[in-house]
Amino acid sequence: MHPNFHFHWRDREELRAFVAAQPFGMIFMETADGPAVAHVPFVWLDDDRIGFHLSSSNKLASDIGSGRALIVVNGPHAYVSPDWYGLEDQVPTWNYVAVELKGEVSAIAPESLPTLIDMLSQENEKRLAPKAIWTRDKMTPGVFERMLGAIVGFEMHVTDWHGTRKLGQNKSVEARASVSVALSAAGEEATAAFMRETFL
């Protein structure tokens, strides 16, 4: 998390909603061979548990066992030119949004894996409306079950929540508005929109 308190983001419900809207991130764990990372889709199982899966051939899948891990979820980000503030003596920087979640990870029972995959697909299929939601009922009988053998399911019980919204909160409203307009013009609309919706 960014050390400047201006950028700290602590509202747990907002953090949870942000992660739900950005359901792909990186999970980091210490292993016998040193730090390791995997890029994973995930879904909230309840208020403080995240479910995810890894390929069974992923090195982290065999090393993860049970233990403490870190999930990082990145949101919009963009370079900010000093010229955009309308202020003297500024320096280049980077605006970004990110959430870090820490907690204990454990493998889920194999019989729970189909439910996890169903939850993942349903949450993401809903984003494609008005497209009809895909379900595994569309698959040839037996194929889904065979494919499950290639993955391992896990859950993390989140105990530490940390968020960073580095969007120029240490600048004046006028400077932030100027940066937001410049970002839009530069094609960085996602970061500009987050600035407008959050602080302008």
C-alpha cells in the first residue's frame, strides 16, 4: 500500500465491491524455492472468503498447501504529466488504484470444485448481458468432469484489507480536474473516470 495516508483506502465494502468488479489478480506465496506468483480469476464465496483455482501443473498449486498469501488486484492506472496540473514545479507520477488482500489459503474439497467453477462462470457471464448465460449443461456429458482433473481449487480467508487510490488527492480540486480532462484526452478514460467518480 502507498505510504502516503492521502491515498489510503479503508472502506471494506468499497474494497470488496472493487475486487468483485475486477475479478482477476495475482496471488503471491512464499514457497520452498522462494516467492512465487500465479495469475488467477476469483470469486467471492462470502463476505471474507475468495475462491480461485490453479492448473494442477502450476508449481504454486503443489506448493500452496495451506499458509498465508497475498492477492493483488489492479485497477485503472495511467502516467500523469507535470504539465497537466496547471501548477509550478511538479514532477511526473503515476495514478492508480489497487487492492491488497492477505489471509490464510487452503485447498477446497474436490467435490466443491464444480460449485466454485459454476460461481466463477455465472458471475462473469452476467457481465455479458443480454447474451444468454453459459452453463456447463451445454457441454457433452462427462467432458466437464474430466476437465476438472486439470485444476485444483482453493479459498482464501481474508484477514487484512488494504487499498490504494492514488489519484492526486494531495492536490487541489482544480489540479485534479485538470489532470482528469488531460487523461481523457490522452485516451486514459478509465483512470479519468475513476478520478471524477471518486474525488471530483
